[in-house]
Amino acid sequence: MAKKELAELIGKEQLKSDIFKITMKAPEIVKDAKPGHFIQVRVSEQVEPFLRRPISIYNMDKENGILEMIFQVKGKGTEILSKKEIGTKIDLLGPLGNREFRYDNFNNLAVIGGGIGVFPLYELAKSAKKDDKNVNIYLGFRSKEFVVLEDEFKKVADEFTLTTDDGSYAKEGFAITYLEKDIDEGKVDSIYACGPLPMLKAVQKLALEKDIPCQLSLEERMGCGVGVCLGCAVKKAGTPEDAPDYWHVCKAGPVFEAKEVEI
Amino acid sequence: MNTKINFAGIEMKNPVTVASGTFGYGREYSQFFDLSKLGAVITKGTSLKPRSGNKPPRVCETSSGMLNSIGLQNPGVEFFAKYDLPFLRKYDTAIIVNACGSTIDEYVELCKILNTLDIDGVELNLSCPNVKAGCMAFGNTYEGVKQVTSEVRKVLDKPLIVKLTPNVTDIASIAKAVEDAGADGVSLINTLLGMKIDIDKKKPILANNTGGLSGPAIKPVAVRMVYQVAQAVNIPILGMGGIVNGEDAIEFMLAGANAISIGAGNFIDPYTSINTIDGIEKYMKKYNIKDVNEIVGKVEMN
């Protein structure tokens, strides 16, 4: 059940020149939130910037009602958010999304992420690990300077693979190459992915070819975040080009089965 | 203090409604507050048959507002009658169905069905800027509006409100067409046609290239148009366009709106409509106004 909560900002950390982690006290939202859910953040009390910013949950401490989000400064909204001072209250709407990451029926999880898409995968990996799942994590970044959260993800992984496209750090190439190898060795029951569109498309294709259950966390330009404006449309797989039908990321997702969307 | 109004034959406990396309069929926001607090819920634009809407991206933010090109995605009137209407009826609020179509026949067939349902009124959508056929194509001429409204009037006994597009030269003449065709009320404004360009890709952000602008950015245009329409017709006016609080609502009422709608304001805060009701009451207390109807049209022009 989504709620509006004025959450106190209790911590802020700059991870990269344009990437920030914010820590908030949001007990009401955290209570019901699950890995994969997202939050609509109001960055201004005025009407400019107008819309809330959808940001995924990076980490939660349920006992203490702590919520952490990581975001990249992309425009004026995220810039304002990055400048909020400790102690201020931030207007949050959440948890949002009706389908989170689901892993109960699987034991060997492959978690794959790229670039700034890795953030929502941390809570998933952490939570699955706590539930005694075997969690293999594959993260890909463009080059060394973009690598974030390496240590954090390592701690919640049984096996951890890091790649950079240009080989400037860790393994050279794409994370999906290593995922494919592990699939072929029978190490993967299900796949969880979040990242740039080309990566998601490649993971989707691989999962469908190998017939492995796969969940994709999707993004689309969003209005309300709760399912009323029907803005964040994503095409339903198998519906004809001339008469397409759509899911909505905020309502049917944000986590979709790979076989049900055309991205 | 009286906040009750009778709008075009529809009893409302207050003049605050939620605008079509910004509130779905009520379920989503019912998790935040009791819908019975609202004067009325105006549903998502509903058509005779289901519609799947436009390609994404469908929305983008603009200065103090947003553009949308949803394309009237909706599950159709049959689905509404079966699943959404019974849900909405659990609340003590008026239900107004926003009705859209591509042809006059479609509008008429749809309104024949709506006439048989347990709803309080119909808002005829002659103003959606995001679909190829119907809607705004009818809504931007006196003749078009009069023709569709007259045909619908023949089959609809329930209160009939017609929603106008601001994308016209003379909004007052269009409102006159609504009145001349025998409708009970008029609502305005729908969104202003706009466009936003991604300067890196050199392409419009919306897949449909253009979309409807809403939010506080359009409020002064809407207030001006409500005033102009109020001078031209005697039927009640449902005013909307960028309202996010009680002060905004009062502005519309002073300009001549008998009731108001919260639109994109719902997206920035689910409680915008509720806060607007409180804001109107605060204004009434401040100026010792006993009846909310007394505010309507009281602007004194310079």
C-alpha cells in the first residue's frame, strides 16, 4: 500500500561526480517496500520542477525504518535533490510498483546490471542472500571511472563478476558473456536484470533462447507513478505493430517477465 | 458554511472535482483518501470500444507543467460498467463519465449506453488533442460542437457537460454552441497543444511529436477563457487548468467557474484535491462567505 511520507534526510554521500546516495528515515514506506519497488520523490515544494522523480530503492533497513536511494544527477530535479541538506524533510510517495523482483521459486539467481541500472539490484541480492539463495552477480560498466558499489555487491554475492567495456578495470567486455557461460554450465535458475536498454534487450534475448525465467526492471517517462495517467507505456509482447497493446511500468511493473514485454 | 452546489443538475457536496485522465477510475487514489470527500469524480476518457493509446514516450515535463499524448487509452464502456462503476458507487460522490469517440455515431452509441448506467452525468470530450479522428476535430468549430452535442442530447437524459479545447480562436463562440445545442454545462480548458524538443537528438520527445500541455503553466490562459465563456453563456462552468490549491480554485470561481477540477495537480500530490477543498473553506472563513456559490463570477474587472 503506497503512502505519502515526509522523510527526514539523515545521510548523503557523493559516490561519483554526478552520483549521490541519500539515506532517509521513512518507516511507513519501508514497512511495505520490497526489492524492485520505487519511490516518487517530490524535489520542490513549488510547482517547478513540476513532476515527482521516480527513483528506485537501493537499500533498506526495515528494523530501523531506513531507506536508501542512489541517483544520477541528470537534470534540474535530481540536481535540487542532490543539494538537499541533512535534516530536511523530503516528500516521498511509495512504495510504488505492483510487481517487485520475485525469487521464491528459484535457488540459483543470476543478477545482472549495467551502469546506473545496478542500484535496484542491491536490495534484491541482499534480500535473496538472506533467504539462503545462491546469488551470482554480474555487473558491467563502460570503464573504470564509472564503476560503483563494487564492495557492496561483492558482500551479497556468492560469485561476483565485474566487467568494463574497454577493459580499463576488471574483466574486459560485457557482463552478459559471463552470464551466458554460467547458464551453459547449468548454474542459473532465473535471471534478474536492470540497466541500459541495449543490455536489457541482450539479456532478454539470451533468456528467451535458453528458456530461463527472467525478470527485467524497466524505466519509461512517468507522470503520476501510481497508474492513473497511463504515461509510462511499454508494449506487450506479441501484440501486432498496427494494433499494439501496452503495459504500464508503474502499475504492471516495474519488474516484468522478459517474455511479456517488447522493449 | 455551505459548500454544496448543484452543477448542471448534479448535486455535489463541494465544487471540487478531479479531471478526466488524471484520476483513472478512482481506485489508485482511493488508497490515499476517502473519495467521498470529493464533489465528483470525472472518469478517464471512456469510449465505446477499448482503445490502446499512443506509442511511448507519452509524457514529458515542461516548465511548471507537462505534456501528454496518451491517446485516450481506456478499457471501453462495457468494462467500466462491469468493474469500475460498482467500485466508484461505493463512495458518496458524484460520478461523471468523460465520453469520447471518433465519429458522431460512436458518441451517440456510447451515450445511449451511458444513459442506462447508474452515473450522475456525462462530460462529452470534444477536446482531446492527441487522437487522429474525432474529439478536437469536432471541438474546434461552432458547427462541429453543435452537431455532436445535439445528436448526443437526443439520446441522453442525464446531465450533459461538454469539455472544450482551448486550441481555438474564439472560445466563447464554441461555448455558445454547447448552450445552443441544449447541453447543461460546459467544462474548460482541456490541454493546450504543445511540443518539446530533445536538442541532442533533434527530435520531439513525445513519440506523437505533439501533446497536450497541462499544469500551472496554463492557468492564466484557463482563467481568461473561463471569464470569457462566463460572459457568453448562462449554463454553469466547470473550470480547470493548472489548479494546485485553494487560491487557484478561488481564482477560477471568481472568473465565473461554478465548480473546478484538479488535473495534473493530482500527480504532484495525491492530496491536492483534498487540500483544495480546505483552501476554499479557508477563503470563505477569511471573507465571511456563507455560501460557496456566492464566490462565482465576482471578479471586478478594471
